[in-house]
Amino acid sequence: MARFEEGRSISCPPLFEGEAYFQWSNVMKYFILAQDLEVWKIIEKGYMEAPKKKKQKSENDTKAKLNSRAMHILLCGLNEEVSKKVSTCKSAKEIWEKLEKLYGKEEKRDGVPSCANLLQSSKVDGVLALDEPEVSSNSSISCSYSFDELQDAYDELNF
């Protein structure tokens, strides 16, 4: 009879300890999406407090609560050392972007160039040069990224 090990908790965010950022960010994204789509939208689009007007007070309060909730989820998913590096951030989007800047733009991951960097290095005058050795179909480099991660990397290239 097969024995299954315990999986991750669906009520606790994945913990980031400064390594394996790409895997953590993907799992965290889906953790947040499962909690509340609006929380993820605040991380993606950001939150800036609008000038206080009676009519917009309710909308501002809702967005402020979503931003606070997003920041709480993100900070609960960071160990103490990583948390210190984003402690001055004022919004969830700012935290997410700082983590991406600190850990996501690595030249190499475990000695292998990241897929995003391979794509960037093979961009020639706005055209992806697939005949380059690093990204050819015969390449021995293996990337373990999800479709969404690769799509995001491609979108960042601004083709």
C-alpha cells in the first residue's frame, strides 16, 4: 500500500529563506491567488492612496485593507533575514518587486544560466535568435520553469 507524506499547509504561505526564489515566487503567487484574487491584483498593480474624498473613501479603505493583507501574507512567507531586506517597503508591490530585484535577477541558478537570462542574451535587435547554442533545440541546459514564468520572462523582453 502506498504511503503519502504530508504536503504543504493550505493555510500557511510557503517560506522563502533566500534560495530557490523562482520556485518560491511561483508557489507564493498561487497561494495568494487561492486566498483572494484581489490581493494578487494589489501586488501586481500596486496600491497608492488616492486623495481622500468622501466618495472614494470606501474604495481607498478596501484597497488599503487588500494591500495590508497582501503585505502580511508576503511577510509571513519570509524568514527573518529576508524580511529585514524588505522592512522599509510601504506596499505589497514594492515588497514583491524588491524580492524580484534581490533574488530573481540572478545571473545563474545553481551554476546554470536562468531561462530569463538565456532569453535576454539571445535577443538580437528585437528578434529571438533560436540558433544560438544556449537556447537551441539540441541544448543540454534544462530549465524547470512553469509556462507562466517563461511567458513573464518573454513579456519582459518587450518584443
